Amino acid sequence: MASLMENLIDILGNESQEYENLLKLSEAKSPVIVKGDLSELSRITDEEQEVVGRIGRYDKQRQETFRDIANVINRDVKTLMLSDLVDMLGQRPEEQQKLARVHDRLRAVVYAVKRANEQNRILLANAMEMVEFEMNMLKTMKTGPETANYDKGAYSAGMQMGIPPSGFDAKQ
């Protein structure tokens, strides 16, 4: 059991470190999004994917170790929480403190990553709105106002000033 706990503490520590790396990348992404530097954004996103892959491997190891611990203490892995393990280690205060510290560290950094990603999501949404606005502005610059021309049935002919109906003017 002691080796399983040490293994779990090591895995959680490594996972926390990778989340801290992810947090640094997420925080570095914010000014890049604001600047609109797509090549740097692509580079950061590639690095993030590598970190996320490592986090996934640590998460799988954590789940396996957690399942082993649940089997040893005869508890259901679905209902066993990390905080329960911290409470169970009352007779071994050194391991209890290590597990509690790494648990708190992991929770804090995951929350910080979530917050940074939400901020980046909002920045990206604003950037997309700005691009859409600029595209609409470009479209409206090419079209002129409609004239008040009507056909025989009193329907608007919908001609626009300054733009030939075919888009090609042979006289020019």
C-alpha cells in the first residue's frame, strides 16, 4: 500500500507539473491572440497538444494506480475520492501531508488553466466578431445604394448605383 501511495503522489506531482506547463502556454497565448500572430498561435497550440498528450498519459497512470489502491483497501473505485484517501492516511501523517499538498496543487493549477482557457476563448470569439465585422464592411463598400427604379408592375428593379448589372462594363 505504501508503494502505491508513493506512486500516486509521484504521478499527481508529474501531472501537476504538466498542468503548470499548460498554464504557461495558455497565458502566453493571450497576447498572441490579441496581436493576431497566427504563426505564433499555431506554434503554441502545437506545444499545447504535446503537453496535453503527456497529461493524458499521466491521467491514465493515475487511474490505474487509483484502481489498484481501491482494490487493496476494498473500496469501489467509482465512489473513492482523493480526499477520502487523504483522510484515510491519518496514521501516516507524512504521506497524508504529501498527498494533500499535491492534491491541492493539482486542483489550483487545473482551475487556473480553466480560467486562462476561458479568457482565451473570449478573446478568440471577439477576434472572430471583428473579422466578421470587417468582412461585412468590405462587402458593403462594394455595393452602392439601391436606386428607386420600378418596373411595369410597380416592383423595385433593385438596381444599385455605380455597379453594372453584369459586373462587366464593355465601354470602359
